[in-house]
Amino acid sequence: MLRAEAFSALEIRALSRACWLRRETLENLADVNHRCLGLFAEQALALGPHGQPALRQVGELWRALDERSRRQAAACPYLLVDACFGEPQRWRWPSGSRIADESPAPSVPSFFTVPQTAAVARTVFVYAWSLVGKHADGARVILGIHPQCASLLSTCTVPQVHELAERHAGWLRPRWLKRMRLWRQMLVAAAEDDVAALERARMQGLQMLAAEAWDAAHHR
């Protein structure tokens, strides 16, 4: 995982603002987000102009980020991918052995199809498992995870987490797929080194996740 010296001054300030979590947790989150942004760029490159509408809108921005801009975009206080964390109907623990799709929930079409997907899925699920075990309250906002999903994930063993990632890598998708304006604001601000605009985009995303976490907690 990345250590503090790998981050720019902008990234350190962004990470330190989320003081309700340990610095190491947020550095690890930035590392996971950095890998996710690499996956976004690879998928956008593979599909070109014929991909999903969401990729066509921001795919060029994902691909255009240089290393410094990508790290700035990655250093936000929430995970930039979703993995059906907010959909408890998809999660169950049959026969005490594995997590599987819960019928009759519809299947999830895979957003990512490139070879890197499996490795990033393992990284995401292992990070999520570690986070719900150590910082359950923070995980609800960082991951956008429903309490039932968090409770189930926290009971997994390491082999079960890896099995979950292998079986359900297709659950991964960029967060905010219906809010492409937020993605554009964040990526353009990172590319242009616009500190204020980048912070506004991050905080808007954090507010949205906090609202979703509140709704899940009050409508269980």
C-alpha cells in the first residue's frame, strides 16, 4: 500500500480532513482508488467510442489523467467504485459457505470486461472486508454499504472474501454512473490542479454517500 511520502501536498490535505478515520486507512483507500481509476482508463481504451454511454461521456477524461492527476483524483474520502454494497437483496449466506445472488434479484450486467477487472475486484473486496471489520461506521460512508451487507461481509474468512471477488467481479462499476457531471467536475479539477474545485466535487460525493447511509440506517 502507498505510504505518506508517495502523496502530494494536495492529497495529504484531502486525506487529513477525514480525521474520523486513521491516516493509514485513508492512504490505503487512495491506493485502491488509484487502481480503480486505472481500470476505468483501461476499459475506456478497450471500448473506444462504442462503449457504454457513461464511458463515452467521461472515458476520455479517465484516459487523459497523468500519474499525478490520477493520484489527486484517487485521494478522496470514499471508494470510487460500487460493488452492489447498497443492495442487500443480492447478498446471502447459503449453507454457511459462500455469498451468492439472492433470487429473485435480477442479474447484474458486467460493466468491466478487461483482464484487470479480476485483480481490482480482489483489491476492492479485501479492502471493504478489512474496513467493515475495523471501522464499521466509517465503512457505511466510504463504501456506501448497507448495514446488512456490512454485517455479512464482516463474518467472512479470507478465502471467502477471495471467493466473493472471484464470483462477483461483475458487481463492480464506477460510482455515480447517473451523475456524470460530478465525475467530469472531479476529473477536470484533478487534471487542471484546481484545488478548490476538486475539494467541492469530493465533498459533494461525500454528502451523497452520507445521505445514502442515513437512508439505509433508517429504513432497514
